[in-house]
Amino acid sequence: MSNTEQPAQMLSVQVDGEWKQFPKGTRLIDACEQSGKTIPHYCYHPKLSTPGNCRMCLIEMGMPKMGPDRKPEMGADGRPVIAWSPKPAISCATEVSEGMAVRTDSAMVQECRRGVMEFLLINHPLDCPICDQAGECKLQEFSVEFGKGGSEFLEEKVKKPKRVDIGKNVLLDDERCILCSRCIRFMKEVAKDDVLGFVQRGSHSTLTVYPSKRLDSNYSMNTVDLCPVGALTSKDFRFQMRTWFLKETKSIDVNCGNGTNIVIWSRENVVYRITPRENEEVNSCWMPDSSRLNFRYLQREDRLKKPLVKGREAGWAEALRQAAEELSGLGAGKVAILASGRSTNEELYLVSRIAAKLEVSLMDLLPREQAGDGFLIAPDGNPNTVGAIVLGVGKRGTRLEQIVEGIRAGAVEGLLCVGEDAVRCGVDPSLLGKLKSLVAIDLLPNQTTEKATVLLPGSGFAEKRGTMVNLKGRLQRLNRAVLPPGEARDDFEILAGLLSGLGGEDFAGFEAVFAAMAENTACLNGLNFGKVGDTGVVLAL
């Protein structure tokens, strides 16, 4: 806190008979949540404006009873006597005030919730077993917890449009929409693409896109996350799998240097979807569509699954031994390394140890400059450029031309490619044939893997553990959600095996690699994988 910044004024509020203190400006619904009293709601979202239109968060509210002297009457306990309002109030649009009192589960509140639930279900289809939102639907959950169990509505339900194609990634079932307006507010306030709105009135109100507009923003699928019912669904995930069958793994996005926090949803070694995970310091609770949909390559049929030595299948022991013999047999200064800004810190640390063992002078990584969007897509397409710099691996592409010229001139006779295609790095395919040794660690076939003297199949982002440093210097964890296919291995395991074969350190496992890296890297001193936590730590770079 700066010297000029004043601490927030604290206000005393009674929540279900207990007096607590909250900063001035706190919304009543948040104050109740902080007190362990969850208030059901639909339209409210802490990152969006508050329309107060669903009425599900109604509570009973009171204020201090004022005496003739216009001062609060005090009870025997020294606290103000509360005068309770005869009408309920919405807690989402009400800020706390001094002496305020709240009842979150009184008879009035229970009756209000039953009434609101009945209104919401009047035209809603009761087909939960076939709804794609089943298992994540707040209407389903609250109807069980707060509903009446029956309805007085006898008329025919209003039929609304189904399976409306409103965008490239999202489908709309208007009959399930409860008009909470979360999606409208998100697109207008966060995505800055005001394309959604309500039309018609009363029971005939429907959500739609404006004329000649489409929900084609790269952030459109956040509306699916926000939708409390099954009105907005992902075309990619729709009817693919019931969510209660899926395992949730906390991790980070690797499509750019921002390091958006994510949840990987998987079952039986298959990734089915990726959703954002809240981290206020990185991505709030949003993520771009392009990042959440970029995982299908993990299940490609042409994934590299077996080690190869000179084009024939080999066991891991033979492949690692061959790679070590080829590279070490060339002599000092004869080997170059193409590392990757998509590798984890642990992998990059092992690459640096291999480079030291082989006395490599030419090592760099491929920069991935791209058009950032000023929000969650960074202009650096590598997720771990900062980590590579911290660990001394690569100079942002400044040595790539030297590596190419070294191969052309015959000064470089061996090349180790760690997660990069040498051709994309500027090496002409015809030059690859000049190399006496070409060792490639990768997960998908490319022009380098096709000509590799030793091919070592690696793992994708969802198949490995590790850490990365985003562009703001935050160290974050990558966690394994699924196993790599076939005989493919975690890249750190491959590199550790190669380092051992070269006569270097023999690491017992992932934790040992992290410990050595932390001990030998100033900004990581004192850290371990557990201390990084789910939201990461900021490094003193």
C-alpha cells in the first residue's frame, strides 16, 4: 500500500445473527459468501456489471432501529436493535452499510426462492437427462435445493428456437435460456464485441444476435462457461461426454507467453475440452477460443510413438545410447542445439547441462512473433521465452543463422533438435542430409524427424509436468492430465536419459531435476514444485 493510499473503511454487518466486518463497497452477496453463506444466483457474476434481473439472490434485510433522537437503539448486547424490512432485497446489487443485518435462510427468503424457481421453470423444458449441461446446470441444482417440487402453471409452455447457429463455435438453445444476460454483458464489457441482445417481451423474450451479426469473437466460448443453463453450448464439446465422467487437471495454456490458467478435462487418456481457471494476476477467469480448442493434435493418428534409430524401431536404451554416442563422438564445437521456447524450465535446464557436456557453442531457440490482441493473446507465441533466457538457453533467434551457416560450411556436424523442426528454424532440408548426427525429440512428424538419425518421441503439454515463466515473470506449473501414446516419454525424462548417457548427472526423477535447477538458478533459489502452487509465484528477475 502506498503512503497516499488509505485503508478501506470497515463496516459492521450482521449476517444470520453474527456480526462481521467488511470493507466499504462490498456487495452484500459477496459479504454473505465470505461469511460461509452461499446465496443462490444466476445473473450475478463478480467480473461483470450487475443488472439484478434474475431475483434468485433475494434475502431479508434490516437496518438499525432509530430512536426519537435519530440515533440507533441499542440492545442489551450493546449492538443496534434491527428493524427488519417487510420486503426482500436483492443481495447482488446492494452494498453493505454500517449496522445492516441480513437473514439468508428465513421463512421469507425460502418462500421467495421457491417462487422465483417456479417462474424460471414455467417455460423451461424439463429434459435434464438429454441436456448437454446436465451435471453443470445451476437451474437443475437450485431446482432440487430450493424448488417447490410442483407447479401451479397449467397452460402450455411457450416454444422457443432450438439449435440456433449463432457463431462458429457456439450453438444456442433459446428454450433453455433464463434471460440472465451474462453472455450479453460479457461480450459488451469484456470481449468488446456487442453482438448479443434480447428481443420480444414477457414470456416470449429470447436471446439472439443482432441483425447481420455473428458470435464470432475469439472469446465467444467464454459465454458457454458463463451460461448457468444449457442455452449456450460448445460445438466442439456438445454431446461428447458427460462432465461427471471427466477428470479435472489444473494446468496452464502453452499457446503464447501469457500463460493463461486452465483446466484440462480428460477421461481414459483422452482430452475432451479445456476451460479457463481463475487467476486474477494472469487471465482473470477468461481465455481465447483459439487456445482452448488447440489440443486435438494430441490425439492425431500420426503421433510419434516409438524410438527410431536410422529409420528402424528400437528400444529406449538403444536409442538413447546411440544418440549419446553420435553426439559425443563428433568432438567439441561440432554439435549445435535447437532448443524450444515451448519447453518447460526443467527440460531447458537439462538442455543446458547437455550443451555444457558437449561443449556446445551454438544454441538457440525459434522465436514465435505473432499478433497479440492486447488482452490474453501475447505477441510472443512461445510460452516460456523468459524461462529460456533465465536458464541461459537461446538468444531469441539471434544465433539461428550462425547454426545454419555452420551446417552449410561443415563446421557443425551434429544437431540436437528439442521440440523444434530445423526446417522451420531456417535450415534447408538439403542441409540436413549433410549432418553426421541428427537427433530429434518431437511428438509429430516433420521434415526433421523424417531425416533424423535418432528419433525420440516426446510428449505434449497435457502429457507432462513442469514449470514455465510467463512474460510478466510469473513461474507457473504444467501438470500431467493424460499419458503420452505408445512408447513416447516425457521430454524431461528423455533429456535426463541423454545427459546420463553422455556421462553427466544422473537424476533420480522430476523432483531431482527441479531441485538442481533451483539450486543453480538465482531467481529460483529456495523453491520446489509444491511451492509454485496453483496460481504461481512471481520471480525476482
